[in-house]
Amino acid sequence: MNFELSDEQVFLREAARDALGRVRTVEAARDALEGAELPDLWPTTAQAGWTGLLISEDHGGAGLGAIDAMLVAAECGRVLAGVALLGHLPATALLDADGGEGQLLARLASGAARAAFVPARPGDDRDPAWTAEPRRGIRRAPAPAVTVGGSDGGATVSGTVAWVPDAPGADVLVVAAVESDGRPRAVAIDGGAAGVAIEAASAYDATRPLGHVTLDGARGRLLDVDGEQLAAAWFLAQALIAAESLGAVEEALRRSVEYAKERFTFGRPIGSYQAIKHALTEVLRRQENTRSPLYYAGWAHGSKPDEFALAASAARSCAGGALDYAARELISVHGGIGATWEHDAPLFFRRAQLSRRLLGGTGDATDRVAAELLGQAAA
């Protein structure tokens, strides 16, 4: 497959880089570790039109695809920007697929309101059940339970989902839940509705807003989407994390190469030593090995949906390892200063450690790739 970004996509990427370059997001990430408030990037997000990337033009959005959303996410990851798109974009994709509330979609597209996807992991060959993130430990929790019916034709949801990206402050939650027979359903619930509790949380990376969402008989509107569309939202979130990670890898490599050229020891730039050259070449290899499945996932989302899950999982698996390796090499190349809080390298390391653990983690994505490929081989 010969894939090249269109002129419009290149413009979108450059425009995103320019918009984010006006805010000192990396410096803000360091200040946030000391308790400072992060800059509010939502007005920038709304003005740039990113809030409506995956909402159709009929509902006031841009009507673009997953690859366009990934390009913006990559630029956010490059500068460690705390933009609440990881929760907003999968949620708006489901709401747009439902198409039931045009007024809400218009507000979400304009940025007047913000959505958050409360995800559940689709079942696989090992466990067919839909599961949610646990608050502690590695054993996954059951997905929230939904009961359909009532005088308003809505649904009632109960359950807890931990470590939900961008949940604090969301105006609407799009919750992945299951009926008693195991059927997955999507329910849109007002963020301030009775029975909804969102506890703000943080881990590793202060630029990533997270929340523990508890639903206790919360009423919402049942969305007209099927299990495949709900699963696609999970894999879209996987691809967006991968895209963020790719952007961070690119920046970590740029900084490492730049320093390796200007730092001299024994009369030579440190980049002339094999140990440095081999390490940075490995970062480049991992970077490009991530880019290929990520771009393929962006194409498959709209053109070959049956391959999207595999491509997004592969991108997530590659991206997690690439960013972890790149962040460690960023520290290593900079030597003693790279391990201090005065340098930016530890901020990229923190982002790497959180990104590889969210939404099932890179290990889960790797297992899913293995299961898909083994299943194809057996067939």
C-alpha cells in the first residue's frame, strides 16, 4: 500500500503544530507536578475545529476521519499538551453515528460542550466478556450494567470505571455498558445527572486528566449503535494513544539528536560514538515501525473496518514500546542533566509510563494482535 498524506492533511498537521506552539505546554507540564494549574487548551481546541473532527458536517462538525484525528493527536503528544481529545473524540464518533440529538452534536462540534468516552474493553478469544479498567490490580472489572426501559424510553446504568481519560468536567458521558444477556450498549448520560460521581485522579503524568467514574442508577439515552460500532470506539481510543505516543517519540528523537551533535567529549561530538548512534537509530526504527500500522489503522477505520481492530492494536503495541525506549534514551543521551527535574526528559518518561498503561495497556494490545494473527493462520 502506497500511503501519502493529502495536502489538506499536511495543512491540518502543520496548523495543529502552529497552534500548540503558541503555548508553553512542556513548561506547564513541569509546573503541574508542583501543583500549578495547567493552561486551558480547550478554547484553542475549539477554535481550531478539533472538537468536531469526527462529527459530520450535517451536525456542525468537520466530517473528517480517524487519520485526521490521529494527526492532531500526534501534535498534541509532541508537546505533551493536555488536550481533552482522547475522551472527546471517541464519544463524539458514537454520538454522531447515533445522530439522535442534533443540538447536542452542534454544541460538541463547536466546543461549547465536552464529551468523554467511558470505555469498556471488547471481549476476545480468552474472555468474551466486556470489561472495564480496575481501580487497583491487574484483574479487570466487569463493565457497567445497563437496564433498558422506563417511561422515557431511556436506560439505567450502574457500575464503576476507573482511570477514564478526560472524565472530570465532561458535560456528557458516553458509557459502554452491557445488558444482562451480555449485549453491549452505548448510553449518553449528562455529566451532572443524578447517580453520576466523578472522582478526579492522577498518575505519573500531570498533563493527563483522569477520573474514576461511578454510576449508581444513572439515567441516560440509549444510543442507536451496535456492538461493532462500540468496539470501534475502543480501538479508536487505542489509535489516538498510539498517535500521541508517536508524536512524543518524534520530539524525543529530535531533542536527542540535537544534543548529540552539540555535546562534545574528548574533542568529539557524542553522536559520533557507536553507542549513541546505535541507540538513536533504534529509536528511529521503532518510530517508523509505529508510523506504518498507525497510518494503516487510520485508513482501515473508514475503508476496511474489519481490519481496524488489528491495525489499531498493532499501532498501540508498537507505540508503547517506542515511547518507553525513546524516553529512556532521551535521558541517557543527556547524561546526568537528563535525569534531573530541571530537564524535560523525565516529563517524556512520565508520559510514556502512563500511556502504556491506560485503556488495557500495550500488553493487552499485543495479546490481541497475537490472537488475531493466530486465528487467521488457523483459518
